[in-house]
Amino acid sequence: MNNRKMRAFMSTLLLATALSAGTARAAESAAPATTTTAPTARPWMDRTLSADARADLLLREMTVEEKKLLVFGYFGSPFKERNYVPPAGIRMGSAGYIPGIDRLGIPAQWQTDAGVGVATQRDSSEPMRERTSLPAGIATVATWNPALARQGGTMIGKEARLSGFNVMLAGGINLVREPRNGRNFEYGTEDPLLAGIMVGAQISGIQSNNIVSTIKHYALNAQETGRFVLSANIDEAGARMSDLLAFEIAMERSNPGSVMCAYNRYNGDYACENDFLLNKVLKGDWGYKGYVMSDWGAVHSTAKAANNGLDQESGYIFDKEMFFGADLLGKALADGSVPMARLDDMNRRILRALFDHGVMDNPVAVEDHKIDYDAHAKITRADAEEGIVLLKNQGDLLPLAAGASRIAVIGGHADKGVMSGGGSSTVFGRGGNPVPGTGPKNFPGPIVYHANPPLAAIQARAGGTVAFDAGTDPVAAAKLAGDSDLAIVFVNQWTGEAMDFALTLPDNQDALVAAVAQANKRTIVVVQSGGPVFMPWLKDVGAVLAAWYPGTAGGEAIARVIYGEVDASGRLPITFPASLDQLPRPKLDGEGLPDGTKFDVSYMEGATVGYKWFDQKGHKPLFPFGYGLSYTDFSYSGLTAAVGSDGTLTLSGSVTNKGARTGKAVPQLYIGPVGGGWEAPKRLAGWQKLELAPGASSRFSVPVDTRLLATFDVAKKEWVVKPGRYKVWLGASVVDLPVTTEVTLKGNRFSAVKSK
Ligand code: GLC
């Protein structure tokens, strides 16, 4: 940090420290004198008032210097490359910190990552904060069970609060446009409805702890290569019917206190200074009253960012300047390039969120001794096991029955634990990393495992002998497999933030599986990955499970599915492509460019994302969206489509368990215009997750979000439902839809602008 920046940093820090402690002296700057006395009354603490009214009352009391304090965030951990020492008051090893204002009773904002639990930043100068990890976001979405998503969010939000955090940087919801994206594990799906409902449920759970959750990264942050500089280019209608619709649905259902704007540019302008995204769509059309925080290192200006809708600079040390620091912001206020009214609005939004989500009324404290890890392990296990997708099960090889058999367990460090994804969201598990020293030494590494070994969980159930081979030598592994009754091979594809990854398994694991399968036809493959992978050995193995990154109790979850203690009830939330040629962009844009080189990604597919693209193009994927086998069989019937007097379309259907075991079905409903006209032949219109005993049937109904029947009229900013015949499908995946009907819809137009 050069001298100028150091001076700016020190002046901001000194002021922050003084204001935070309520001992600010009259600032030398031209700003109006600061008030140092605590007000005699705090009417804003009247809980009978609305969050808006409380924010206005408090804002009125704040000095300019205090308002500048609230919009400037520190990184909550040392950052050696920038010789950055965080201010006192942080939670060591955390993502961020905004000092509070004692004089007014405004608490500090302690920010923790992220979507699977309380993460710790690697440069922490104290021991890692070891907490419970949910399975990866993609696993939670693969459960298609909003109740589980909410329950998991509630759990990690509780661990955040008890760890002293009141802001949780969760809610990753970027649509999976690019299967190679290193952060797909944090997001989860290619469909806006599935994303909106599942991530919305998790955000609601988190915020039920009287803390703020974010939703992120707004918007079109769909690959990691060149994430800081690329421009995601897409037509407005395409964005409105895909990525923006996912945010819109999730935000309607969860009211996140904050939206985190993304690193990338969106149609040429950085997302964190993008008037269209922040002012026109988010705050204008959608009427969002919370605050926009930047991603860490995503701010590129003071006036442009502030005036185009950014409300808080996060982790300023990652930015080139302290754009919202006292100096630059003070200058912009003084020269009028940032109106005082805008600074007020920035603060009002932050304060409103703190009131709205119970942060002001429920101060956090570090009480991690109160965390019930055993209860939380059950929650993460329930999530993980319902997210495991059974992709192949030849001859009902699974579930295994306990009994005296010789089982070979091979590879994937299955004797030590289960893999987790890399980057800012990494939760360090209790007991430490059982597989230290693998993956990149620096961020987003190292690879962190959770010490819940599948091997031990299998041994506890097998009843016979279970031998382990590390899988580093295919010949030795094949020998063991050949001498066993069956083999369970764990293959791992680590993915992480700031990187994109090939879909081919690394470390010669394809050869390992091929060798084992050749030695023993009764081979089960358990894939731990952050998204789709290619499987050249698929035809040669007996069974395949997609276990994603299964979290703190992942070994138990995998074993419980393998032994049928629970049905295999995960369904793919993303398409597994058969080859890169099937993708809109077979070559990853920006690959091989020197760091920092700007480039464009043209999302010419618009809203035709994932299965819609495969459907539109007639591509046959390796595994389709919505796919997943159960240990029992389901049939579908009784599909009806009824248009209510208010015009709402309600789809109903029945599902029956035809098998001999209790199972969990995920009947899916799709709809599309007869004769086409949309971005794809069909869209997911709804689903249910139902547990059914053998022979049981269940009838369910789903009201269809009218936006899913519409296209977006940019000129009029309206959703338009074309009158005519629509086909409706019911079945087990986007390509397995045995039951159909048709319905006539009247035309309809409605504004995309929510009434204030
Ligand atoms: C990271 C991520 C973001 C995270 C933040 C704080 O770079 O993009 O998701 O919440 O910085 O760690």
C-alpha cells in the first residue's frame, strides 16, 4: 500500500475508530462538526415502528462522518500481499467488518462467508473457526426439497450468529450456464424456478436467526475465468427470463437484506456500477429496499458506483482505491458528484435491513460454546443424503444388503473423509482437515476434506470384510477388486472459486475406474464433484452415485444411501453434457488470456440455458435435467391443467409408488406453447417431493408462476402470455414425461414493475 493510500487508510481508520467508540472530535475536514454526545433517547429502537420509519429516525441523528463510516467495509483477516492489518473489532479470519456507532447503538456489521456454513479466510492469524458444513449448494438444490434448504439455512445462520456474525454472505444463485464454472458447486442449477425456490428457502432459513443474508452474485457471474474483467453480454429479454428471474423469484420469497453485486461487467459496465442492474431493475422495477454490497474487489469508482446504485464497498483492501473511504467519498460529497441525498439513501438502506432482519434488536455475541454440533450434523446429513443422485443401478446392484461379503473401497481419500469445494465459501470442519496438503497451496486451495470417512460408515454396515485401496495404482486397485465381491470406487473432482475446470476427471481416475470395472463387474462409482463430469467408463460399471461435496456428515450420508437406509431421492439440477460440442460455447471464453485482459462472453443463448438449450438443439446429454433413479418405481397419472377465475393456471397430477420399498418421488411438471415460440420447447413449471410407501399414491397441485407462461416485452417492460394452446407434461425428468395434456390460455400482459 503506497503512502497516499496509507494516509487515506489511516484517516479513515482513525475516524472509524473514533466514531465507532463515540469519541469522535470535530473533524478537521470541511464536513459539518460531528456530534459526540449520545442522544438522550433512541426512538428508533421502538419495535412497533416499521423498518422504514426506524431507519429514517436513526438516519436523522447521524453525522456525515458517521454516514461515511457505514458504507465502507474492511476485510476481516490479515492480507499479507497488501501488508494489510485489519482493524480491531473484526472477527479474526472472517470476510468483512463495518464498525458500529456506539453513540447511536448501531452495531458493527460482522460479515461471514458463506453458503454452506461459517467459513474462515485462510490468512487468519488465529486457528480456523471450525464449524458445520452443509453439502455444496448444488447438493441442496439436487434435493428439490425446499424444506431441507430452509432447515439447512436455519442451521448455518444459527452457527453464524453464535459465532458473532450478523451478516452471512450466502445465497449464491447464478444460473449454471457454464458447466466448467469452478463455483457451480456454490450455486446449483440451470433453471430459474428451481433456483429461486431452493435458494430463496435457504436465505429465509438463514435470516430466521435475526441476521442479514445476501443473495449473490448479481448478475451473470457464470464463469470464473476472467471474472474480474469479462463482460457478460446478453439481451435484456434473455436475462429477464433467466438469471434475473432466478434472483427475482428468490428475493420475493426471502427478502434478502442485501444483494451482492458481481465482479464481472454486464453488457460493458461493471455490475457494481451498473445503472441498469442496480437502479433500473433491482431498485426500480423490483422496488428493492435493501442494500447493495460489492463483492470483495468489485468496486471501480466512487461517484459512478454510488450514483449507479452501490451502497456499500466490501473488503476495500481488494479494490484499487478506497472508493468509499473517507477521503474519496468526502471529496465526492464536497464537489457534489455524490449528492448528500445519495449518501443518505445508502445509509437508509443499510439501516433498514438491520432493522428489518432483527439485527438492531438482537445484538450478536460470540457464543459458539452453545452450538449443538450433533444436532447440526443430522441436519447436514439429511440434506446431503437427499441430494445424492443415483445415475445408474444395473440389475439393482444397489442398495447393498448387509451381510458377509468382501467389499473393496477404493480411492477418493474415502478412508479419511469427503471432499469440499474451494474458495471463500470453504468451511473448515471440526477436528481439522483429515487430508492436508492437497490442491493449490494458496487460495482457493488447499483442498479441504471433512473428517467423516465413507469407509468407516460402510464398514459399520457391511457385515463382512471391507478393504481399502488408495486408488493411486489402478493395477493394485483392480487386483483388490478382483478378489472382492464388489468394489466401491470414489472419484473426486475438486473445483473452486477463481478457477474453471475441465469436465474430465483428474489424476488418472478414469483409468482407475476402468481397471476396477474390468476386474469386477459389480463396481459402484461414487462421484464427488462440483458439477457434471464425463464418464467414459459408464457402460462398464454397475452403479453410479453423484454425491457432490456432501459436507460434514457426508460419509454417513453416502453409506445410508448405498445401504438403502434412505431412498436415493436426488434429481439432477443441471444437465450432464455428453461432450463439450453440445454446449453454446464449446471453448471457454477467456481461456489462456493474460490475467486482466478484458474480453466479452456473448450469452447469445439468452434464456435458453441448460436443458432448454439441449431440448432446443436436440442434443442427447449424458444425463438430463431432473434425472435420478430411486430404489423403487413411480408411475404418473391424472394430469390436469385448470385456469382459475383469476387466470392462474394450476397443474395437478398423481404419483404412485409401484415398487416394494418406500421411496421419495420428484414428479416434475413442464409446460410449453404448442407450435413453439419460446426460448425452448418447454420450461419447468413446478414439482413436488413426496415420500410414498409401497402402493401409495399422492395427488398434488402446483399453481404456475405466470412469468413462466410469458415472454418479456422489453419495450413495454411487461410479461406477455400469448393466447393459445399450451402442452403440459408430467414425469420423472425433462426427457421422461409419459403423461401429457393441453390447455388453452387467454392472452395476458402484466407489468414487470412491482408497485412500490
Ligand atoms: C469472494 C466471493 C464472494 C465472497 C466474498 C467475501 O471473492 O466472490 O462470494 O462472499 O469474496 O469472501
